[in-house]
Amino acid sequence: MLEIKQLSFPADSPLLSVIAAAKLADIPITTDTSGAAPTLIFSNGLKLRGAYVLLRYIARVTNLYGQNAYESGQVDEWLEYAPTFLSGSEFETASNYVDKYLEKRTFLVGDCLSIADIEIWSALVGTGQRWESLRKSKKYHNLARWFNSISAEYSDSLNEITATYVGKRGLGKPVAPKSKEQQGVNNPSKGANGDVFEKGKTGSHPFQLDLPDAEIGKVCLRFAPEPSGYLHIGHSKAALLNQYFAQRYQGQLIVRFDDTNPAKESNEFVDNLLKDIETLGIKYEAVTYTSDYFPDLMEMAETMIRQGKAYVDDTPREQMQKERMDGIESKCRNNSVEENMKLWKEMIVGSERGLECCLRGKLDMQDPNKSLRDPVYYRCNPLPHHRIGYKYKIYPTYDFACPFVDAREGISHALRSSEYHDRNAQYYRIQEDMGMRKVHIYEFSRLNMVYTLLSKRKLLWFVQNGKVDGWDDPRFPTVQGIVRRGLKVEALIQFILEQGASKNLNLMEWDKLWTINKKIIDPVCPRHTAVIEERRVLVTLTNGPDEPFVRIIPRHKKYEGAGEKATTFTKRIWLDHDDAKSASEDEEVTLMDWGNAIVKEISKDQDGNVTQLTGVLHLEGSVKTTKLKLTWLPETSELVNLTLVGFDYLITKKKLEEGEDFIDVLNPCTRFETAALGDSNMRNLKRGEVLQLERKGYFICDVPFTRPSKPIVLFAIPDGRQQAVSK
């Protein structure tokens, strides 16, 4: 991959989109007084010229050109459409078109930022005051929401660009940038070296790493989950990294199920893994199974027995493990080929004698790397396989099957987490002994989350012991679990791509992921009102309406696409107990979406709990002067019953130490339910719909309204603020 040295552009007519793209890609920028076209200069002296040539090149090398060929075509369409904004007569027509297009979209193309977003953003900024006036008028609220989101998410780079290259009437002469000392004082978020855009921080471009010996069009990768559980957040990183490199090198990605252990695997897991892969937007060429290669693997095993590269061992498992640790050769290591083949056939038929044996590779029992001390290649297992039933009584181990199938399927690079580092030498040695083509291993760090178990064996324990409701439980780190809890897939993808392909071990906080999610859902999710049922307080407004009346108001004041809701105004209203007890007599408060009221009388029971309030409406009062802004519900029979559900981590320790049993740190209470009343509009909520309950947080509808006696179930969505673990 060529290394870019700098971007040079004409000082008298800077092209904003090219500069913005270069900033996001961390490319040094210089001005050229000769009037030459925008030029990318590479470290070896080569050059590329022309605005759209540069945009497309930068997009390709920074993964901003869409996630597949179709999305790349969409990006090209937007690049061609962008100049419409700069045509005076077409500006509002273009604004209206893009506004409608963005009604249910976060980005112009796909689920993440692309060069199309940068181009349209730059076109709007380039019109100067004309766009600013429209943006403030909220005439095109979807376009303004999108524009503000792009501006906020990439504020460090884009704000500097507008300050430097954009005048009040559009593009103007560059303004002298501040010194590094000034930048550090006025923007403490910048790095010590003065860089506006530091890799790894929120808003940075996706990771940019190279695969060793990779050639464009010749890369073939595989994502190979074992069908023994659902896809979790750790697998998601592997899947997305594979897709990233496949797209970057215009190669192929295969999904392969590593189905070599019938004791753990099932068709349910296969089906749900494919569902989760689709949820993540992973595009693949084919789905294959290691079991497709069982005949070839058995043939390879027999060949290696005859070549003296493998032997059958009947040493008991515990003794074998101890001998491997101590570097002691097995008594069976030097058996003849004939004896090995005889025992191998006993293994194939699953006889009593065969069940005592396993097939081991003859590598090096004295190697300091213990993975090379004669690893097991085959074991007997009489259980039925989820695809092929009782056809086989023996199954290859992952260590034996993986290097074989990788080579057979033409995989060029096998991505593996760094926890397998010590087994890389074993992988290469086995491929060498098989006489097969070498596959490059590329390591990345496993994604570990605080207070989280990612072992499928441990997750299965929670399912089997009824500690959770299933693999899609909102407390689980599975894709289905976190999506059910309210996480948007776009947030998960952004979170994982920001980690990049680093080989450093990292323990990530969930707060960062949920903060990203909040930025995605807050601009568009509708607002509703709820009152906690326990000890709720009735307020009588003495001058309130004698007859209830209804107003239609927006479900989101800044996003018209959220729709409208009907709010009923009555003489008697409900408040949360905590709100009622915080009010004082003669205090003026604000009733949200109505106006001000003055508290006249507070009634309490013998324990000092507030039981009732009396007040008067004071609608001419200023909401700016009140301390309390209260949510309320009308006293009507139309209110709906709610169950608000909050969750905590399944374990009470951030990270388990080696040898520590997770059962010793189980969190005794991980689900909390609160009964509440909700506004009548919530009858229309659909399962999976995200909303905000005013002053209570974000929720996702898990069980919608069916009948008055059955509550709507809303799951609380974390907003990125640290929550204490129950003790």
C-alpha cells in the first residue's frame, strides 16, 4: 500500500470536501500558490490529481467507500449529485430531496460514515449563510439532524476546516490557523502534538492496517465460528475484521462452521449464527462446514500415520496431559505403522478398544512451546452429529482440521485472536507435515468486556441453570441479547471498528458502547411519559379544565419523523412520589408540555409521605424561572400499565483471574422490575421500538400492548453512565 505524504491544494480555491476527507484520513495538508489541481503526493514521488479522483482514493484506503460494490455505487451517485447544492436555483430542491431521503436513515449510504456524507456535508457548508439560515429555521429537520450529527461526531476536524476555509458567504481565502500553543489552550481535547485527529479517539476514521503479503483481488478470508452457542460481541469483532479486510483488498469472505464436536453443536446454533451474521451486515461468498471435509480429513490422517507423522495413543487423558507438560514421550510413540493402523480402524468403528484411543501428531515432545508436544488430531465420539447423524464415530480436533480446511478452501489469511499466539507454530507445522500450502495467520486482540463472560461454555451454564431466559437474554453479551436490550447495530459496528485490529489485550468498558448508542438513538427516538405506580401522588388543579381536552403534540420536538401523540389535559393529574415530595408550598413549578402551576397545599400521611397536592395553574408564568420541571399524566382510564425492567451485570467482578470460578462471583440480583403507568399513546408501540421516557431514560419495547390487564414491558437501555454492580 502506497504511503501518502501530503495533500496539496490551490490556495485561492480550496475544495472543502477533499480537505475534509484528508483531515479524517490524517493526511498532512499544504497549500499551493501555483494554481495546480488538488494533488495527493506519495512518499515515493507518485501523484494523483483531481478532486473526485482524490475523494475516491481516500475513500478506498480509509474504508469510507461503502461496505460492498453496491454501496460504492451509491457513494458515486451522491458524489455526482452534490454539485446540485451549489446551483442557486436547485439548492432548495436538493435540500428537500435529501431531507426526505434521510427520514429513516442515520447515514447517506449503509450503516456507517462514507465519503458521500463528507461530500454532501461539505456542499452544504460551502453555501455559507444560505444553509445556516435554513438549518436554523428547521425547515428540513432530517437534513439538519444529519448535518448536526456529522458536525458533532467529527467536530475536531470539521470545525477547524470551517473556521479556516469557510467565510460567511461560502468558501473564502484561508484564515491563518492558530499556533499549536493556542490550539492546546482553546481545545484541550487535542493531543500534545497538536494533532486535530488522533487515532483511537471517538470520531477517528476506521482502522487502517495491512495484511502481510496481501494482493488486491487475491485475498480470501474465513469467519469460522463453532456452532455451540450464539454469536457474541467477541465474535462480532472477528467477523467485522474479516469483512473489513475482504472489502479493502477486494477479496472474498467465507463463513465456515467449525462443526467438529457433536457433543456441543446443534442446528439451532447454526441457524442463529447465520441470523446474527446477517444482523451485523456481514457479506459472504459462501457457507461451508468443516464436516464437508470429513472424508478428506480421515484420508489425510491415514496418510500421516503411514508416513510416521502421527500415531494412535491409548494413554489415559490425565496421564497424557501430565506427560505433555513434562515433555515425556508416550509409550505408544514408536509403535509400528501396522499397529497404528490397526488401532485407527478400531477408532473408526468406535469399538471398546477404539474408545480408549486418540490419534496424535508426532511433532516434538521437548519443544519449549507445549502446543508442539504431540497434539491430539482425532478423538472418538459416539454421539450423533447435527448434520450427518451417526455416520462417524471419530472427529478431528480443531488443531488438525483448521489448517487443513484453510489450505483446501484457498484461504490466504487466517485471522485469529492473539490468545492463540502460542499455537501459531503448531498450525504452520501441521500444514507443513500435511504438505499443504501455507496460510498466513494475522493476529488481533480478543475483545474483552468488564463484568462479562464470553466463554460459550459458561454462557451455556446460565441458560441450562435458568439464570437467564435464553441466549437472547438482555443480560447476555450475545448479538441477540444486546440488540434486544436496545443496542443499535450501527453502534456495535462503530465501537468494534474503533478498536481496530490492535494486538494489544484490552478490557473494554460497556459505557463507551452505550454512549455511542445514545448518540444514534437520541436524535430520532420518540418521547413518552410514565409515572411510577408505587406511592404516586394525585394533584388537583383547582382552576384546571372542568372537561378534559386533547392536544396533538410532537413525539420528538426536534425530529418530525417521530410522529405525533395525543396529550389529555385534566383537572386531576398524577406525579411521581419523588417529584411530589421535592415540591414546597407556594412554589411555582413547570408541568412539562403544559405550563406553570403553583403548589398551594401538600398533604402527608402519618409517616410524612406526601399523599396529595393541591395547586393552581399559572400558565402565564415563565418556565425559565422554575426549579422543578415535572412530568405528569392525566387521571384517566386510558393510561396503560407498564413494567419497567432494568438489568445488572451477571458477575460482580470486572475481570476473572486465571483459575477463578465464575460461580463464586455471581451477581445475586440482575433483573429489577418497576410497575408504572404510561400515556395512552404507548398502546401503539411495536416490539423493538426505542423510546425515551421523559426524565427516566431510554427504553426498548419488549412486550407491546395486547390488553389492559397485561402490562407493556419496557427494557431500560443504558446511556453510558456508569452503574454500580449489585452486591
